[in-house]
Amino acid sequence: MAETILKTEYSEEMQKSYLDYSMSVITSRAVPDIRDGLKPVQRRLLYDMNDLHVNHDKKEMKSARIAGDCMGRFHPHGDSSIYETMVVMSQAFKKSVPLVDGKGNFGSIEGDSAAAYRYTEAKLQEFTDEVFLRDIDKAVEYVPAYTNTENEPVVLPVRIPNFLLNGSEGIAVGMTTSTPCHNLKELCELCIAYVDNPSMTVEEMLEIMPGPDFPTGGIIANKSDLPGIYKTGSGKLKIRGRFEYEPVKKRGEKDRLTVTEIPYTMIGAGIGKFMQDTAELAESKKLPELIDIGNASSGDGVSIFMELKKDSDIEKIKNILYKKTRLEDTFGVNMLAICDGRPEVMGLPRILEEWLKFQHGIIDKKYKALLLKEEDRREIQEGLIRACNIIDVIIAVIRGARLRKDAEKCLMTGDISGITFKDKQYEEAAKLLDFTKRQTDAILDMKLYRLIGLEILELEKAYKKTVKAIKDYKKLIAEKTARDELIKEDLKAISEKYGTPRKTLIEDSKEAHYDEQAIEEAPCVFVMDKMGYCKLMDVATYERNMETVDLENRFVIRCMNTDKIMIFTNKGYMHQVKCLNIPLKKMRDKGVPIDNLTKYVASEEEIIFIDAFDNLKNKNLAFLTESGYVKQVPIEEFDTNNRMVSATKLEDGDYVSAIEIIEEIAQNTIAIWTDNGYFLRFALDDIPVLKKATKGVKGIKLGKNAKAIGIKLVAGDPVVKFKNKEIHLHALKTGVRGSQGTKQRL
């Protein structure tokens, strides 16, 4: 058979393949289903644990065993993702109601990772067994797992809106889901109210469930924004930590301010970062009231204590911490879920609508399955009761049959051809028998003790119970109001058994205000070493170690702690950082990378010039580029609060090579030199004063492949080194800017 080669456009094939991949990630990995609020890996893990009988009333099983079994049977994407899912689902500081009961080291709120899965054990929580997995065998559909050897549920029959209860976070291709946690008790009350009134408004819903309830507590500080967030399904929550203040009680003690609750976004490394940032605020004198900071957090909760000076302004300290650390943060809400096979951002009414529709579907499927079982049971019970009433005929048939099939034939059709009756009086009655196959099997399998009087009464009692159950099930299947009542009863029972008080306070808090200018102004020294690490030093420390500091650092600049450092790079950008944001360190303390404080990219830019803004007031900066362009720019052009601005316009392939400060003194000439040894001296007035967004004018004509590398004012006896030679600039002849003929080669 000849080989068939299909030709296709490469871009079209890539587009189709990437689209298929992205939809797979969205629907099958990263985004939860609105019905049970679970991602596939979460659903498969819970189902597998239930299938392994690792239920709440059973003994724990090794996490490695669970993860391996889940990977081998249902989730082929690696055991690490399964175990990480198990860890998160067991952490009470991440989930409103943990679904897994972990035994061993399952991580901490401070960012400690869980132990390897060979060391830990787990089982399901009682809440998971009752609310997530009850009736899983009869209430949901199953599809083949990836191995095609067994089946897995499409969704779990979750009885509450888990999408809202435990929230969800995930990044897919081109979209993300970020749903906050909510309080179980309030959520159940809201669902009950919604069942009674599906047309209720978002404002009415928020009267019952005021908003998110994070496991870490804290404060939601923008209550007035919540209606808009819940209507659209997206928005931003402003979340804050909470404090407890303990004033001095005994002599020798210190005032203590303790962070008892943190924003949900601070879980993990955020706690250590908060402590580091707070300590740096104290070192830089922005928080002079702070004496000491420590962490006494445990499994019982967060406790980050700060010892303060006596009579400290507590409100001011809180505002500084909110403004300068992650103790006030933003939680981006984007309630994205899979609905009817497609991703959709949903508001609160839409979420509850889909949840209620799912609950009705679960009940319908469950009670149709139960109805079939009860009808089968009723059929058998009716047959046994009838058989007990004519037991003499039944016994005569069984005694007279040579084979079981002869007895079955007689009981089902009245055919007595295979029966030999010892007592002929039962022949006519036997001809009237018409039991069903199921009834016949039950009669033939019936044990003799069932003929005892009490057993017959028990059988009749069970029959009445079955008839009532069938009536109830038919009512539930047929009537929406009956299903609604059942849903509400379930929610009330769940709320009473598992509900807990709200942890997160919701209010419209005042904006944290912090006036940096109120800080006492003090002189300091900015230093940056050759590796780009910078810090501030107090003047006394610098003056005691001046020679060492100057030798070890690339830049040493005297400034005020309220000033800002201006950094100019070869790509024509000016980056700036407030001195208040630069840590005040001791002589031998390591600084912080400058690119952590600004938008400067060390791997792509080279620093040409650094100084403090106040040092440059009323002065101009002269710019020189490698292609020989020059200009003067007033320093006021760079008086901005932006962390990065364009300092000059550059041609493609051109770079800033040097910057010189122009002061208002008797300096009327300036010198430029190139990398191939040409120097040019000309009048300073020849360099125009321009805006920062301009390119400048040609300062010197360059030879092939030559670059302009230096610029210097000629005043006094300025000396520059060039290729180990000392060049006295005042001795240069004055030429014409841009002229090739007046350059001097040295």
C-alpha cells in the first residue's frame, strides 16, 4: 500500500494543536467543575481514597500507597501532583473545611513543606464521607478512566456549593481561577434562602453571607465593593491582618503589639518576608518605636509579636505596617469554573443556580435508582407473603418436584406436569400459581424459620415500609417542592453538625495613611558595591571607615534619608528609589540588590551615573552617547515619582556612554574623548539645553568603528586617565564641536 502524505500549513497545524492542548488544560486539569467545585485531580484522589476504604472511621493509609494507586488507576499526570493536592486538602489554614485527615508532617502556615509521602499517612474526613461521597454509587454518572479497565465518576455528589466553600486557585492557558473561601454555616443558610427564593438579589444574599471567610481570619477592608464582585464574579478584595495590643503591666516589661491573624495571601514565605520588612523599617528609622520582633506561631494560630517603646503611637505603627508590608494585600477574585463543558466566570446568583440544578439532578438520579430497588423488594415481599398464605400448596409442589426447574415451572405457570402430588387436594390450587421469576427464586431460597409467626409479621411490616418508601420516592421524583424540602433538611443537618463561627471581619476600613515626610530628616550615605548590592549607612559609621568603604564600593554618595537616588543606565533610562526604601545597615552587613528596589535589569543594562536628587538641584546633566551626540538636561526634568523614565532619546544601536554634572561656576569649556584616543575641547555653550525626550546634537565626528566614551568639564586642572596616561584637559586646544580637523590624538 502506497504511503499517504498529507500536506498542511505549519501555522495552522500549530494553532490547532495548541488550541487542543489549551482546552485540555482548562477543562481537564486547572479549572474546577461548578457542580462539585473540584479539579479532576482532587476528584480522583477523593474517589480513590473512598475506593480504598480509607474512610474517617478506618485506619490511615500511607500517602505513598494512596498517591501511587490514584496515579495507576485514574490520574496519569504524576504522583507529585496527587500528593501536593492531598497536602493542600488537609491544611486547615488553606481550606475552610479540610477534606483529608493527614497524619504526620503536612506542612505549616509559615511555608514549611510537607514531609515526603513515604513518611505520612492519610484518610478521609468525616465531612468528606458524608457531604462529598454519600450515595456516590447511585447519584452520579461514570466514565471509563484513562486505562479503560475501570470507571471513574464524572463529578462527586457534593451536597453544598464546594466551589464557594473551599474556594479554588488555578492557572490555565489564557485564563485563571481565583475563588475565595466562605463560611460553611453562612453558606448553608444562604442556600436554604435561595431554595425558597431563587430570584433574590445579590444584596439580599450578602445580608445572609456577608462575604468571604478566609481560614486565616483577618479583615476584608472594602465591604462596599463586595456587591459588584459577587454580581460579576471578578474584582479585588483588600485584606488585612489583625492585631492585639498589650500595654505594659509590670515594671521592666515592654508594650507588645501582636499580629494574631494574617491576610490569606501571606501564607507561606509571606510571614518571613513580613518580619524581614518590619525589621528593615526599624533599621531605616521609619519605625523607630520597634525594639524587637519575634515569631511565636504554632499549630494553634499565628502570633508575631513586636516589642515597642513605652507610649508608642499604636495607630501610626499599624498604618506603617499596612502601608509598607504585606500585612495589607490584595486578593484578586475571578470565579471561573467549568459549566456545561465550557469555562465561565460566574457571579453569586449564577453559581447558586447551577448548584441547585445539580442537586435536583442528584436527587432525581438517586431516587430513581432507589425506586427500582424498592419495587424489586416489594415484588419479592408480595411473593413471600402470598406464599406464606398458601404454604401447604407451596410445600406440596416442592415435595412433588423431581428437579428445581420443575418446581419453578409450576410456581410460575401452574404447569403440574412435572410434579407428583402425594396429596391430590393441592393439584387444583397448584394450577393457579403465577409467581414471577424473582418471586419464585425467593420462595425456593426461603428458609423454613421464615414460617414462624413473628417472622411473618416482620415480613408484613417490612412490606408496609417498602410501600411507603416507594410512595415517598415517587413523590420526590415527581415534585420539585418535595426535592426542595429534602435539600433544605440536608443543609440544616450539615450546618448544625459542621458549622463554625466566622473568622474574617468585613468592614469598610479607613485607608492606611503614612506620611513619610513626617520622618525626622537625617544625613546618611548611600553605598553600592561592584555586585550591585546597596544599603544606607549613618554618617558617623562612614566617616570612621571612610577609606575602606570608598575602596570596597563602586558608588558612595552622601544624601538625606528623605531623598531619592537617581540611577542612569546606558540604555537611556533613569531609575530611582527612595532612600526610605533602602535598608539602613551596619558596616559589614550585606545590602540588597538594587534591582530588587527598582525596575533596573542588571543583566540588560549598565549603570553609567548615580547621584541623589538633592545633590543635583539647580544643575544640568550633560549626556554623551557612543555615537557622539551631546545635550544638557535640567535636573528638574527628572523630578518625578515614577520608578523608571526615559532619560534621553537614542538611535538604534546607540548607548549612553557618559554623564557629567554641569554646575553654575566659571566652567566655560568641556572635553569629549573617544576610545581610539581622540580628544576634543570646545565651548560649553555649544551644547544646547534640551528636554529629556530629545536626541541632542552631534558633539564629535567619529572614525570608523570609533565610540565616544567620556565627557568632562574643563575647570581648574582636570585630569583623566586614558590607557594608563594622565591627560590634562586644560592643556587641550579649543576646537569646533563636531569638527574632524580640530581633534587631537594623544
